[in-house]
Amino acid sequence: MKYVVLIGDGMADYHLDDLNGKTPLQVANTPNFDKLAKMGCNGLLKTVPDGMAPGSDVANLSLMGYNPMHYYTGRGPLEAANLGIDLKEDDVVFRCNFITKENDVLEDFNAGHISSPETKQLIYELNENFKDVGTFYHGVSYRNIFVYNKKESVKLESQPPHDVTGELISENILKPFDNEDAIILNKLMDDAESVLLKSKINKKRIINNKKVANSIWLWGQGIKPEIDNFKEKYGLIGATITGVDLIKGLGVYLGFTNIDVPGATGYFDTDYSAKGEYALNAIDKYDILFIHIEAPDEAGHAGDIDEKIKAIENIDNKILAPIMKKLEEYDNYALVLTPDHATPIPLKTHSMDLIPFTVYSTGMKSDKVDRYDEDSAKNGSLGVRMGYDLVNYLINGF
């Protein structure tokens, strides 16, 4: 039996006035999404338990078969795992964004999608100046890591920068403001500005009229989690295809093989065709394959309707289409199409909305839903299911 879970990060959305009251999924040309919906059964997933923030970390942990209420300890350590960072018992791992600030306003949560070679140099310069506070680690583009060796700091209140873009920095930094660790780390974020502005990287970006990475933002902190090995839990050998360290980090903790795909960037310019091609080879080698595409989520954060529709269409044509054809070679398989969460254009951030999913498994009777979108899924036979039960359903039946 082969299992494939295709995750379009943040694909689900709201009915938009700019689309005559339709959602991006309803407007996009998605013949393969719709074919899969017609073949299989449909419903709604709740990937984020009540009381938890609707982040990609929580949502994807859920889709991979783990109740976040039991296993989740923060976003930072998940991303650190893919970087091979050896964490000590008292280490707290923060996600570290390079951001653009204008006076006291968080203008851009990704510093104009600054490149990885540029941030590698900036990370080096931060470590040269602040090694007495903690250690910075280079990730991908604006997504990096900071490790702080004081376990109590995990209790600080932090804000995802994409949730407070356009707001005052001074009101959204680490809290409580009078906490000793918050004072140290908020000062670090403030002091980083002078170092970054002196960098040749930013001077060149200014000359080229690009947004500068003139500050850092610490958030999503956590300690090293204890997560059951996926093969031991479910009896399946798994793999991931993604351009995002967070998902790869989950793969590390679960014992998956993380398949590196050239051109997988985690942004609009990701190589969809390459992901599709690598997926075809992986299906032969692994029992279960999680394929994650970040681009729809990035479009949602940017409030860019056109890019979101384009990303959805690329997933349909360049990834799902060849996968559906490949799986026909097998007598028994199951294929799931789902977002991890919604990233509605009007909100420019994640929401707690239930998300549409469709699943086809050999021998499954169709529920007569004729297309894949938020409204159609409500009429599906699967009703509302918890995301962390998805893998169990695939193995044992719905």
C-alpha cells in the first residue's frame, strides 16, 4: 500500500469581493483537484486543537499523525533539527527572522525575501558581536535560528512577525517586559540594528533599492521535543518533500527521509515540476510521502490573490497530475489533498477555520462531490475530522 499526502500550505481562503464572491480555490483552474474530489470522498479537517495558535508547525505535526497537544514544544526546535543543531537540556530555540523596520514599525517580516547568501553573512556578523548572549544559526533566506541557554525563557510571550506587520514593534516584542530574559533578548533585537546597518550586505541593498534587513525578530521559542518515531508508531517508512526547514525538522524528529529537491525554495519561485519529478521516484521507495508546498501560504501573507491562484494551479498541474498517473501503477494506494491551515487574503495570516480535504483510496466509493474547494467539502461524506487522526484513517479506513 502506498500513501501520499499533498499539502498546499495555506491554500484555503475566504470568499473575496475581488473574485466576485469566490475563493481562490474556486477561481483557479484545477482539473486534477476536481478529478480527485470526484473519485474520492471529501470533508473538513481541524488541524489545530482549540487553544493552540494556527501555525504551520502545529498544523503539519497534526497532519503527520501526532496530536500537537501531546507533542508540540515550540516552532524553533523543529527548524533547528533540520540544521543539525545539537541542543543542550537548558537550550531554548527561537526562530529568528530578518525584518525591515521603519522607526518603530515592523514594515516587512521577511526583509524583502532577502537571499540565503546574504543572510549567511549577516548571521556571521551577528555571532561576531553577540556571542556572549547566545548563538545564531543560518537557515534559509529570512528564516534563521537563535539558541539561548536559559530554559525559563521558553515561557516568554512572543508574536509571529507576519501577524504584527504594520504594527508598533515596541508593543509586540517579548513579554512580560519586566522579565529578566525578555529584557536581555529585547535589547539584543534592538542592538542588532546598529550591526546590521553597518554590513556591506545592507549597504548594497540600499544602493539597489531593496528592503534592508535592519533588525531581527525572535519568536516561536521552544525546547527539544520528545516525539515517537513514525515507523514505530505506524509501521510505515516515510519521507518528505519540502523547501521549508520547519517541515524538514519535523521529518528529522519523526525519522523520515527528507528528500532535497533542487529549486525548492519555499517561495513563489519554487520549482513545482522538480518537486513532482522527485515525488514520482520517492513513491517507489517509501510507504508514505508527505509533499509540502509553501507558495500559497506566502501569497496569503502577502495578500497577493494572483500569486495564490497561480500557486494553486501549479500544484494541480505540475505536482498532483503526475502523482495521480504514477499511483495508477499500484493496486492499492491512498492519496490525500489538503492545506495545513487557511491563510486568508484579507487576514494575511493563518486562521482557525476548518480546511477542505479530499482523499481517494483504492476501493473507496465516491461521495459525489464534484470539485475541490471550501464549500464543496462541506457536502462531503467524511464530515469534520481531527487532523491528527488522518494517518490512522488512511491505514485503517474512514
